[in-house]
Amino acid sequence: MNFNEFTGEVQHRLELPGTGETVRAIRATLYPLGQRIPAENAADLAASLPMEIKWYLTGAVDEHGQRFDWAEFLDRASEIEGRDKATVAYHTRVIIDLVREQVPGSDFEQLRNQLPESEDTQNWRKLFEVVDAGGWSDAQEAQTGGGPQPERQ
């Protein structure tokens, strides 16, 4: 999948009005994720993504392996995207599902292993809710009129 296909798919799934908003949502998801995971894991995850997209996980990140929880991730992503946390949480889940479709299963599993999925504030399981629900599909989109809907925080 190239850059235009990737951004087009994100724009479609999130029903965003333009490319600018779409790229901002992608950056808001991947940049703080790249900050959170080790550099080697970010490079593995990014390897199968379009060059312009992988930059947000790797090249744009000054410091990998930072320790922060899901709430801090949402704060950082919300600041980048310029939207409320509930909307950003939904966007990140949908984008992570598309990333899952593009990367080898072992690289995606490695990502999950880097993020604690406990019930406390570290609860990164929330990032994977669309993935764990079976992922995005045309059937879900047709059934709900726009795919999985945002869950309020």
C-alpha cells in the first residue's frame, strides 16, 4: 500500500473531510507511539508502511522508549490532532487496525508486547479495541453506517 492508498483508507474509515486532517490523525497516532516503544520495535513496525508514514514512527522521533501510559498517549495525540480525547481515541484505534493489516503479524505482536494491557492507567488494551473486535470491515461499515463508533472515555 502506498502513501495515497494508506491515507485514502484512513480518510474513508474515519470519514474525514480532507487529506490534511487525515495526515494529522495518522501523525497523532504514530508519533507518540514511536516515542513510547523502543527504536528497534518502531523500525520493525514501520518497515512495511509507506515511507511518508513510517517517518512518524522513526525519523521524526527524538527519543524512543519513553515510559507513559494510555492517558498520556491520548494527551499527546490530542495535542497533535487538535481534537478531543474521545475522538482521538477512536481515530487511534482505527489507524492501529489499518497498521495491523499492513505489517507482519510478528511485528504487530511485538508492538502489543511493548504496551501493558492491565486494568490500571497503563491500560494500552484500549488502543487495540478495534483490532480485538475483529478489525474494520465493509460489513461493519454497512451495518453501522460508518464502521465502529467512538467510545466515550
